Amino acid sequence: MKVLILSISTGQGHHATGQAIEAEFQNMGVTCKTLDAYEYIEPILSELVSKGYLLSTAYAKRLSSKVYDIVVKKNKPVNKYSVPKITNTVWARDLRHYIDEYEPDVIICTHVLSATLVNIMKEKNWIKALTVGIVTDFTVHPLWEECRLIDYYVTPSELLEFQIARKGLEPGKMLPLGIPIKPKFSDRMDRMEARKLLGLDLYKRTILLMSGSMGYGKIDESIEKLDSLDIDFQVIVVCGNNKRMYQKVSELQTRKRFDIYGYVDNVDIMMDAADCIITKPGGITSSEAMAKGLPMIMINPIPGHEMRNAEFMLNNGLALYATKSFPLNEAVFSLFKHPDRISYLRGTIELYGRQHSSQNLCKFLVKEVQERGIALVEEAETES
């Protein structure tokens, strides 16, 4: 059995999802490769998409939000003679060369843009592989409407069935197994043991403040708000790849203990050590926190998909959402002031969280490929 994971470079989340799936397949002894679809088709295209995404979400949020809303309001499929459709068909033809050579049994798309290319290949009968699309947010992006031929849609929750159906996709194709995350986020370490590993005060409330892998958000302002509270707690601060922000917050003078980090690879242990996490509501980070049973306070969502994530989390009692009228310090105060509030959030998270999502997906696909193989053999024997 051979698996091909198709990703697109727009932030680290989609790659992290692919890495989690690939690692799980390798543990099972399954041959698996990951390919950046746009990088293979044209490296310049990949760079433009990657930088365009980062610039629009960091410096043109209002424009990014309007573009997303326009796409959402579009209620008809892309015309087959439109420029996007023709362009995607050309790119799909280029990508087909790699797929024909590798001959995968399963193609997994961790980004809707790669899924649209695979959908075109299905339209043209260019591929026979089992196809899977990963919905990496708690909302179904409008472009998934262009992926009706994909065999399965992996979603973070069964509650997305309403959106799946509304967008004209088949609810029967939905696999609510959760966004695939690395196994270390499914496992849980004792809180005191995690704090000991990080050199923290074992008995003090602990907050994990994260800005995402790209270092988005005004972490310095969040630190100032947290430091103003007359509640005793310690804070782990992760600035990601934003070296300028790391330097800036490292120089801040605070009353409370703030442990400042740049990019780290032990966020799982930090989550185990924390009583709550303050972060952007990205689909991957939210899924990791939920797998850890960690209450969340959402800040600075990217317009579009992350705003939809925030709505989902808030409406289903999974997190608090800090805004201008409900600032971060008030959100933390309300969370810690009433002990039952944290217990309530943890209970809801346990209901909706998905542990072992990567493992469950890979097991399902291995079984599915085996059953398809048996069915093909039986069909051939019947015909003969």
C-alpha cells in the first residue's frame, strides 16, 4: 500500500497535519510520501501563494476578510470555462505526471487547493486512487464545493455535517475523526510532572500564551494585560518564529513570572503543564488543545476561517473569546474566579475533542484499501 499526501504552503498547520499522518503510516509500515503540490507544479507559484497568504493575513486582514466573504456568498460552482477552472486543469495535468509515476493507493489532501486539483483528476478519470480531503478548520471552506468527487472528507466534528450538506457535498462521505494531530498531543502527562520538566512552580496556576508558529498577534499587549491582574499565576509565552517579538517581550519588566520562548518543539508538554491556553483559534492548535483537554481563551483570529473557528468554539461551549469589549484580562479573571468554569469547559472539551485522530484515520484507510482490493478481485473472478 502506498499513500501520497498533497499539501500547499500556507502556514504551518497543513504541513503539521501531513506530518502527523505520514508518521502514523510509517509506524504502521505503510509507504507514504508528502508532496507540496504547487512546489512540484511551479516553485514560483508555491512561493507566491505562501508569501501572499502570510502578507494578507498579517498586514491586510480587512481585505482578506472581504475576499473570504465574497467566496462564501458565491453559491454556484466555478464555470468549466472560467480562468480558475482552466488554470487548475493545466496544473492538475502537470501534477498527474508525479501521481502516474508513484501510483499511490490513497491520495490525502491536507489543503482544499490540492483537493481541487485531485477533484479535476477524478473528473477526467486520470486517477483510481482512494481520495481523502482534510478539513483543517471548524468550518467548511467554500472551495470544498469544488471537490464533490473526493471520496471522503475528514472533519474535526460531526457537527460540520450541516455545513457539508449545505454546500452540496454528501454527508455520507464525512469522517468526523478529528483533524489529524501528532500522537504526542493525544497522550497526556501528569500536570505536576510536566511543570517539573519545565522548571515551573508546581502548585501555581499556569497559563500557556501562544502566538502560533508564525508569531502573529501582539503578545506584548497580552503580557501587559495578564500582568495587571491581581491573581496569582505563572505564564509560559511562546513567540514562534517571530524573533523581533521574542526580543521585545524578553525585555519587558513584569511582576509575575513569564517564561519566554521562541520556536519550540515541546508544546505538548507545555499544554500538559497549563491550566488554560491563550492563542489564536487555528484549527490545528485548537484540536491539539482539545485533545489535551485544555480550556482555551481565543485571541486575534485571522479574518475568515479563524473567525469561523472562534464562532464554533464559542457557540459549543469549548472556549472563551477575548475581544475589545471582553478583554483578555477580564476573560482570565472570569475563568479563574469561578473554579466550576474550568471544569465545565473541560467537560465540554472531552465531549467534542478527538484523541488519536491520525491513528484512527490511518487505520480506517488501510482497512478501506484492503476491502477495495478484495472487492476488485471478486469482481474480476466474477467476470472471468
